[in-house]
Amino acid sequence: MAVLQARDISKSYGGVTALSNGTISVEAGSVHALLGENGAGKSTMVKVLSGTIRPDAGTLTLDGKPVAFNDTFDAVRHGVAVVSQELNLFPDLDVLANLYPVRKPLRGPFLDRRAMVEAAQPILASLGLDVDLRTLVRDLSLGQRQLVEIARALIAQPRVLVLDEPTSALDQDGSDRLLGILQVLRDRQVGVVFVSHILEEVMQLCDVITVLRDGQAVLEGADRSTLSIDDIVSAMLGPRPERETAPPPPSVSRGEQSRELRLDGVSVEGVMSEVDLRVSAGEIVGVAGLAGAGHLAVLELVAGLRRPAHGTVRLPGDRPVPRGLRRAIAAGVAVVSGDRRGRGLMLDQPIWENIGQVRAIGLSRDGVIVRRSVLRERARGHVERLRIRCRDIEQRTGLLSGGNQQKVVLAKWLDAAPAVLLLDDPTRGVDVGAKAEIHDLIRAAAADGAVVLLASTDVEELAMICHRVLVFHRGKVAARLSGDDLDQHAIVRISNTGERQ
């Protein structure tokens, strides 16, 4: 009998279905992989299992008996713990306090810190986390915080442990230790739900696999030994779609080579090795890979946020990349992030002020005295051209939909007429219609002569709008895909294995 089972789970948000009849059954002493592309419903299923949200329909059973968790603490009391990808720690409390958010040992009316330390130390040692328990969590590295989160879940001695991308912030040593812990959990008859994008890891660790696609279980509790990585990729992505071919990139003659972005033999110690890249004006080139594969370092190098240990990076015009983001922007580099709330916009300011932020304010291209009438007029032009849906340009940017906010991010950079457009998950969190419009804007920027470099966790996006995609695996370019070879199945397979087939 399954220790925990979620059957026919459905959940919608504002009319958008996140999960539809999703099912997973977790056996004691088994590691169960829960897989799927971004937006497949994995996060929603994890939230249901851990008590973060209540489903709209479906049943949750524990030891065969119906159960409904009020919140995550209630789930923990029932023996279900979760280690979330978004760490849920208290940065201003020390490590020991973070390890005991619910069940704190008492001696009379007082906390028994000695008992807390004695229970925690063996678990911390098994994870290789050697820190003073009085250290504030905010003073730990990201990897150390991830291990604290894992240790907290293990201290609760769960019967079911949900691990949501648990190795995403860990180095190789930390990952190896965690993987060793999984075998101990198996021996203790703990049921583990393991969510990961790293399919090699899944094939090495997991006993059974469930794949969600479009909110539904398309592969349910399959024996891992009967599957190949290609089988899993096909289940995650479905049939190969007809690819909308990007218009051919412009040919570059010898006299026009100065319009290229070039990386020659570039290495960043511990991150990427011997990378060569050419991107011509008018071309859209993607970089892809799993977390830590090295592809994001390409954007950081061009943005002046990193310096290569070896090799050279040259902007169009055969210019070196200046040191620092501000100087790179002044040199014609635009950086569009999918984190529009954290890095892209001033949400409490009007649309026109956000659009004028780079050209007029950051780069002072409109002179020392900035005329608001000029900024407003230019903003109106961008709003019309980009079809930003708003009341007017005086509307607060934070009141726009996610897709329209992201268009404002693009508008502020396109306003500066960049030579190089760096895109990091530019359509994250936007609906299908807004995504298609943003893709049109990216194509238009390339057609206007910009060099476009795109990193995205959406492999369909990469396959759809890029002329070429460089797939990274463990710091090296494993494949350069174009034409008929460029599809999302190939990107996912090579990202995980480093091999074309």
C-alpha cells in the first residue's frame, strides 16, 4: 500500500488550470521521481502534497485514509516534510533555531538547546555541513542554506520527504552526500518524492517515475529500469511539434565582421571551458543547459559581470567588453531579465518613467536637462508599437499584467537602441498570448540589426525563435544545433547527457 497517494488532483488559478487529474502514489522505501517541463504542474503537485495549498478536486490519502492538510506544519505533524527550491528559512535566526521551526524539545517550560544540538549534529555531519549552530542563516552560502533546509526536514523524521530540486544550489560534494542520504532513507522505509531537471540524476537515484505534462500524468509510476532518457524526454515534451522556422540570419562578409559579437577560446575557472561563439547583427542565438552548465556565464561575460580567465570577448565594432554592467550598458549592451519585479522595473512608477529609465536617465542621451514631454511622447510610441495594454502612460507599472510589464522592460531597453540584446528568460511567468507578442518583438529587434543572445529555461522558446542554439554540458559546448537538428527534444537530451543521441 502507498504511504501517500494523491489521486485525480486538480487546481486552477483565475481560470488557468495548473493541474488536471494529476496522480502520484508514493511507496515506503522508494524514491519516486516527479518530472515535467516548466508549467507541467510539478510545483502545484508539490504544494498539494506538502499542505501549502488545497486542491480544487481530487483526494489525498495517508496509509489509505483520506487526509487534508491545513498547512505545511500540519503536513509535518502527519509525517510529510518538504525541501523547497525556494528556501523557507529565517535569515535573522541562527542555524539551530531554523532546524526546529515546529517541534522544539523542552526541559520544563524552557527550550532544551542541548537536546536540540544532540539531535541535529549527526544529521548535519551526514550532510557534510560543518558550521557553528549559532551562525545566523543570512551569513551562510546558498549551498549551506540548502543543506540547512534539508537537515530541518530530516530532523522531523518524516515518513514522506518531498525534495524539490534539492541539488540545485549544491556543489558536487554536497550533491554526492545528499544522494547517499537517499539510500539511508530507503533503508528506513521513508517514501521520497524527488523533483529534478537533471535526468542523469533521476536515472541514477530513483526507483519509479511519474511525468506530468500540461497538468496531467502522462507517465504514472513507471519502473525506472524500463525507461531510457529518450523515453522520459518524449513523455515530458510530447510529439515533436512542427517547428516555426526563424528567418535565415544575415550573411556576414569579411568587411562586416566588426558587427559580430565574438567569444574566442573563453574560459571561466570552474564554470566554462574553451568556448568559441560568433553572433552576427540580425541573428538570434540561444544558449541552453542545466543549472550550473556554464551557459549563463556567457551572458554575464558580455554584460561585464564576469571576466574571462582565458580568451577574449569582443562587442560589435571589435570593442572589448568594459568592466561592470553600467559601462557595458553605455557600450550598447542591453540586459533583459525575466525577474521583472526584482531587476527590471520600478513598479510604483508610471510607465513612461520606466521606459525612459535607460536612454534618458541612465545614459543621459537626451542631454543634461531631461524634458518630461519628450519622454512621454517617446513612451507613447513604444506603447503603441509594442501593443502594451494600459489605461495610459501615466498608469503605475505594477498595475499591469505580467506580460505587459515584461513588454515595458523590453521597451526601456529598445528605447536605447542597443547593439547587443541579452535575454535571460524574457517570457518567464507570462501567458501564451503575451509570449507570442514578445517573441515578435525579439525578432523585430534582430531585424533592426541587434545581436540577440537568448538564455531560457523554456526549451520550446529556444527551438522556436533561435537561428542556432549552443547546448552546454558541464562547462563545455556539447552541441551546436541549427536547421532540422534544432528541436526541444534534442536540447533537453543533450543538456542532460552531453551527447547528440
